[in-house]
Amino acid sequence: MLSKISLRLRLTILTYSILVVACACLTTVSVFNAGNMFLKPIKALSVQPTVPKPIISDTETDENVPPTTAYIYDMLQESKKGFTLQSILVMVAITGIGTILTWFVAGKALKPVTTLSKTVEDIDVNNLSTQIPVPYSKDEVARLTYSFNNMLTKISMAFESQKRFAQNAAHELKTPLSAMLTNIEVMEIDEDSASIEEYKENLLIVKQNVERMTALVTDLLALNVEKNHMDISRFSIRDLFVSILNDNDNDIKKKNISVNINGEREINGNRFMLERAFSNIVQNAIRYNHNNGSIIIYCSESGITISDTGIGIPSDKLPHIFEPFYCVDASRSRALGGSGLGLAITKEIFDKNGIKIDVVSTENKGTIFTVTNL
């Protein structure tokens, strides 16, 4: 019943109930004490100045009380009735006034909550950036408003991130599809005059775009990997990096990059997913390195560092490198075969394994990734 009415009315009803009980108890005690203090002593008195009379016991009736004493007793009885009635009226008045004051005070106190509630009702996906004014008071309402604003900011950022993700995914898929469609249309136009070599060339372009889309879809699926579905095992981190370097041996040789693996340790985790995460970092270190550059991988109990002598990352770009589809230089990344999902996948895998990753970089000097909490 109470759960269906407003908080203001609930507070008023609760206060009214407390006032009624408290005033009723106080009135009852007052009336009872008044009778004990004034009526009982009168029954025990005999106002006869010439002839002393014995003390009247409590068991005697009013008829046995001497006339003068009986008169005083009757007056006090009437006074008691008047006092009782007056006490009840005062109790009712106090209860009523207290209830009315509670209604107005509760309304004043709950006004920020009402404002917050109305503002929240007006918020939808189109105005997630709305910020509710925080009251100057330092009470629970102010803290609730502040927390709600923080939540709105996080939701807005997440919503914008998802929006960008969908737009970028659509763009990345549209590009190879458009290229494939263009080549098919060209082949249709030159159907009679096209040579075998031209057909092969166009088929190669289509194949490359299909491979690009396949890799993109695979990366998108990797972003949704669930930790609960991972097979955990213990393995050597050094062996993992050796496997990664073997897979990228051709690219390393093309740029004549020297690679050193120092240290050794074993870790627990899903080898396939962690190899993918570290592979993305190593591939970036190769892809964006200079010719004759170097990569140093250091393994220890405190963590793993992967440093390179590449082109580096501008300081204003660093906070965004783990965002899906984010590229420091989009045209260069696409030319080098990057989709902008590598580090996002790495971060997702690490987060779901409770692993922390940090990065520091200096333009034209190189980048250092530090992985801890393995």
C-alpha cells in the first residue's frame, strides 16, 4: 500500500503516526498523574478545624467524605474532566499542526529529488549529454545528483563509442565491397575485349578485398570473446613470442629489423587469445618501425615490455589508440594493411583476463608497451 504512494506522503503519514502515538502516551500519562496528585490527597483530608476527624481510607466512598472535603473533591473532579478534554484537544491540535508542517517541510526537503526525477524522465538517447544541476548542499541528494551525472557521462561516452564503432565497421566493410563491385562492373563492360591477364588482375583484386573483409570480420568476432569460454593452461611466454616472431619473419626480414627476447617466465592463461593479443603489439612494432630498426622484448616476474625504434605516437593520440578502428594515420595504416582493430582486440583480451597494459611513446624515437598483472 505505502509503496504505491509518493515519498512525501509516506514521510507525512509516518510522522503523523509517530506524533499520534507520542501525544497519546503523553496525554494519558498527564491525565493519570493529575488524578494521582490532586484527587487522592483530597480524599484523605477532612476540613474540620474544631474536631479532628480520622483519615479516610481509599476504600471509603464519596458519601463518607465530609461535606467540605466532598465539595473540593467534586470541584477537582470537574477540573480533571476539563483538563482531560483540554489535553485531548491540545493533542489533536499538535498532531494536526505537526502533520501539516511535516507535509510542507518534506516537500521542501524532497524538492531536489523531485527535480532530479523530472529531469531523468526527460533524458533519452538524444540528450545523454544533459547534466543535472548539483545542489549546493552536501547531502545525499547532492551526492546522488553528482553520481547520476557521472553515470550519464559514461553512458554518453559508451553510446558515442558504439556509434563510431558501427560507422567505422560499416565504412571498413563498404570500402572492399565497393572495390569489388567496381571491378566486376569494369569486367562486365569489357566482357568481350578483356584479356585473360585483365581477368586475372581483377580476380586478384577481388580476392584481396575478400581476404580483407574476412580478416575484418574475424577481428570483430575476436572483440566479443568471452573469458568463460577460454581454455586456461600454463605456458612459456618466451615460447609464445618465438612463435609470434616466426609468423612475422618475412616482414621482419624485409625491413631488416633486429629482434631480441630477454628473460623468461611462465604464465597461466589461454595461449591462443594471449598470443593474438601480443601478436598485435609485435605486428605494430614491425609495421611502424624504420628499416634497420630494432625491437626488444623483455620478460620478467614483474611484467613484459615490448619496445621499438619506430615512428612513435603523438602524445595527443595516445589516449585513443585502444579504441576500435582508431588509426593515428588512417591512410598510412590502410596502406600498411592495418584495420584499426588490432590494439582494440589486445585491450579487450587483456581486460577480460585482468591484465593491465600501459604505453609511452615519443615521436620519431619509438614506443614502449608495458604489460603487467599477468
